[in-house]
Amino acid sequence: MVTDEPYLLLLTAAQIILVPLMLQQIIQINKTLVLFTWVTMFSVFFLQLASSSVGQTVLAFIYLVFTFLVALYGLKRFLYRGFTNWAEISIDFGMLYLFVGGLWFFAYITGINTGFSPLITWLTAIHFHYSAFLLPISLGFLGRVHEWSWFRWIVPIILGAPMLVAIGMTFWPILEVISVLLYILAIYSLIILVFRTRFPSRLQAFMIRVSYCSLGVTILFSLLYALNRSFGYWYISIDFMLKFHGFINCFFFGVFGVVGWAVSPPVSKHDGWKFPVSRIRGNLNETGHKHPGLVDDLNDFVNVEYLPDTIVHFYEHTEEYKLFASVKWATWFKPLAVVYKLISNKVQQLNLPLSSKNTEMTGEILTVDPIIDGRQNPRAWIRKVKGSIVFVAIYSQHKSKGKTYMNISLPLPYSSMVGVLQLDAQNDSLILKSEGEEEGDAGIYLTVGKAIFKLPLSEHFLIQETEAGSLTAQHKMRILGVPFLHIHYLIQHRV
């Protein structure tokens, strides 16, 4: 019998009540899902009664399969959206973490030797149900109601802390202390946010605020417990943590939070990407005649009255210009660039030099059949260095919410990378960038099949006139906000 100790019911309550109720607010319900959810709930319930080890293993396995399917759904959501909208990312990762909780629960029930005591195995399982599933999803719902400026800093802490706490509990107590301190910072920031947030009803506001305030209490006891494990200060027994900390998290955080969101479930603000995407994958085999420029009229994107004539002429008559480039990889990224060079040589895409030596890029602009590509007036700019292809970029444009974007596709094997850039004229300079918009289309994406995945990459171009007929361009790229590539271009009109 599993329930030799009453505290074990804290995890059971999450499994048969809190988890299904929370998932019901995320996943579109159908008969098959409802049936399997009920089967899973009964499996967990009968675990409390089963005495056979084989029976317990089968019932625990059913729950493990359930958490695996939930994780797959979270992964699918993430792959169809990518690194955008922190509220939805928080929900996705909460669903992924549930499977980790399912694995530890299965290990506990079946007696698998994890290298830790049964109690630690159980604690890890409950940790990934409450801290790593319920909290990130509750946080995601809060972001759907109102996404504050600090939200993007709070979410990574909440998503990273469960794993750090789990590692600290098992391997390195000091890491547990650091993780709990980060948790405290994030949770008290959330408490401030929930009291500043307007909810659809007073009942929901009351219940969600109680839910987060309860975390503000229990997290302090978690800190005392972690300090005791690391330094021997402020003794807090594990028995006290199981009874006091566990009950408050289950009832006040879990029940109040789940029921509070069920009062008026918030709807996602992200309804998918609507901009056109090139259908061309792999090598660009079919092209048409030569085309003079990357765009027909730069005024479609930006008011050209604020730009020097040379910048406008370059974009509309690109073939009349020579291009020299100096590529500089960030020191930390150079080992990765060397490895990637082995791949880019074969696919002949994004095949940038490793040397920072100033090198001429030659090439041509060719029309592409819009029926094959699927976008408006596409044209390919094929750039080479010493006869070897460096870039194959297919340029087009699209309009969304009154703004015209440059829509650039780089074909890759079975996929394509898409750069959607917004253009601005500032101080006689042209700026093209993929960052700076929360709700717009700007960004760098990977498309595979029908999925459009926003990558954690950003790029920024600054184009300036040095003298009549000559331009410089600074192309900077970042990954997760960290610079890794800088290309300096010298652009000169052919005499």
C-alpha cells in the first residue's frame, strides 16, 4: 500500500485533481482525451489500494504515459511558435516538466534505484508537479492577463529554478540555496505584479493573490531548510517541511490557484504566424532572368525622403554596386563557427569565411517564379566568395497591420530560415532589424513543413553613406541576446 504516510497524498492530490483541472484550461478537450484522463486519474487512485508490485507498476506506467503525452503537446505548441511570447513559453515548459515529475514518480513507485533514498525520489516527483508544472502554467496565465516589462526576466528564473533546486537537493546544497534565493526574488516580484493586475472578477483576483502570497510564505521556509542543509543554521526538519510547507503549497497555492484560473480562464494572445513563407527548400534550382535590385521601390518600406540617394539607389539597383565584407566571429563562438563551416561548405548556405580579412563578394540577382516560391515578386540574391556560394537569399515583402516588412528566405535542407525585417530611417541612415517588436512579425524563423519556429536570434543592419556612391553597412547578430557575429560591408558604385 502506497499511503503508509499521509504526506504522500499531497502528490496524489496534484495528480488526480490539480493537474487535470489545469490541463483542461489549456488543451482543447475531446472524447478520447477525456477518457484517457479519467483512466489516468483512476490509475493513480487505485495505486493507493494496490498491494501487488506488478499492479502498482502498471498503474504508475499509465500515469507516466499520460505525462509523456502532455509533454509532447507542450513541445508541439513550442515548435509551432518558438522563442516568442513568454507567457506561452512558460506554459510549454510547465507541460514538459510534468513528464520529468512522471519519471520520478514512476521510479518511486517501482523502487528503481535512482541513487537516492525513496523520500528524496518522492520529493523530486512532487517538486516537479508543483514548482515545475503548476507554477509555470499559473505564471503563463498571469502573462496572458497582463504581460509586464519585468515578466521576461521572471519567467526564465521560474523555469530554470526547479531544475537547479532539484540538482542542489541531490548533489550540491549551496546551489539549492542560490536557486531558492532566485525563487524568492521572482516570487515576490510576482506578488507585486498580481496586486497590480486587473482580473476579470474580484473572486479570481482574490484567489490568485492568495495563491501567490502563500508561495511568499512557504518559499521562506524553503530558504531556511536549504540554509540548514548547507550551513547548519536555523534548523527546519524535513517532517515540518512535509506537513507545513507541503499543506500550504497544496491547498493555498495549488487549489486556490487552479480554481482561481478556472473562474475565468485567460485566452492566449498568440494566434499563430500569418505572414507568407517561401515554399522553396534545399537548393534553388529554378531561377529566371536578371533583376536590377533587391526591391522595386524602397519607399514601400520607409520614407525615402529621410535617406541619402545612394542608399535608395543601392536597394533598387543593387547590381550596379561592388560589395566587400569583413567577417568577425565572437571569440566564444569561433569553435562553433569552425564546426559549422564543415556543414556550410556542403550546403552552400550561410557559408561565411572564418577569416576577418576584407573580401569581395560577387554575385547576381535573379527572379524567382512566384508560383514556386509562394510570395510576392521574389528574387534571389546569390553571393559568392572566390566562386564559392556564401548566401542564397530570396527576397520578397509582405504587409501586416499597416507596416511593410522585408521577407527574406534562406533555403536549407528540408527547411528554410526566414528573416522578417522592419525598416526605419534615422539620422540619414537606414536600419533593418529583426528585434524590438512584441506583437509584430519581425524576427528570425525556421520553417519545417507547416511549423514556423521563432529562433532566439536577432540581427541588426545599419547602412550609412560615406560619400556619394559609397556606403558602409554594419551587420550584427545575437543569440539569446549575446553577440556572436559582426560583418562590416563596404559598398561602392561601379564606375
